[in-house]
Amino acid sequence: MRHRFIHWMLLMGLLCSAQAMASQADLLKQADFPARLEGQTPALERKNQAILTYLWTDVYAAAFYAEPSITARQAVFTQAPQKLELFYFRDIDREDVIKAANATLERQQTKETLARLRPELDRLHQSFQNIKRGDRYDLSWDRNDGLNLTRNSKVIFASPDPELAKAYFAIWLAPDGLSSDLREALLK
């Protein structure tokens, strides 16, 4: 009897895992991240994509893009041209996004760095709007265009500051960020 229960639990675990994987695949299909971004020089390729889940709720799909000749980790650490795209599955109040960003930045950055970046961070956060299901936010960096934040294909913030770009990408791609699981999935 006990062995039957254990076998049943293992079977249920396998079924739930398969269902979760199908669900993740369906969510990534819904996000519809292209494999390559051709409309810029250099063209960027999708390195990885993943789902951020918080308290059993799928919040957004994320895709990280960089030049084909380098790895995702190299792009992050060398500040090569890169793009992080988020596709939201839920409505989120802008104040909650700002609060999460500030909490993460405070964990990751020194007080001196934050003080130096504060005017640009405040300007960046002022550009945020309430997020609606289906919204796309893109954070992109290259040395010519600087840092751009795009909402549904419209640039809502721009800055030439490489230090700001490094700090803001770190929210997702550096240690002590929003989610270590998401970070690892995007940088593998």
C-alpha cells in the first residue's frame, strides 16, 4: 500500500512537471520573442528566454538579446549592445514596479553609486506607466544610442549614461537581482 502511494506521488509529480513545462512553452509562444532582431546594427540574436514566476503567478516572459559572436554573460559584463525584452501576463501598478526596482538597486549598488545615479533613476522611473496585460517593455543599450526604455514600441526614456545602463540591466542580470532563477535562465 505504501509503495503504491509513493508511485502515485511520483506519477503526479511527473504529470505536474510536464504540465508546467507545457505551460511555460505556451507562455513563451504567447510572448512571441523573435530569434533575431534585424532592424539595428549590429543585428542581435536571442540568447535565452524565461518566465518570471512570483508566488505561483506567472508575471512576465523575458528574453535577452546580444550580438551573435558573444555569449549572454560576455554581453552583460562588457556592455556590448544588448536588449532585455519583457512581455507582461499581469497588470502591475507602476508604484510596485518602482518599489521593486529601488529595493533591488539598493541591494546591488553602493550608496555613492545610487546618489550619483539618483537624478537619472528618478527620470527613468517617472517614465513608467501602469503595466497592462500584454504590454512589452524593452531595455536596450549600445554605445551609439545609449540606454533606451521602450513601452509597446515607443521610446519613453533615453540616456547616454553607461553607468545607469549597467546598474539598470543588473536588476535582472546581476547577482542579488529580482530573481536568481530568471538571471540564470537568461544568462545560460
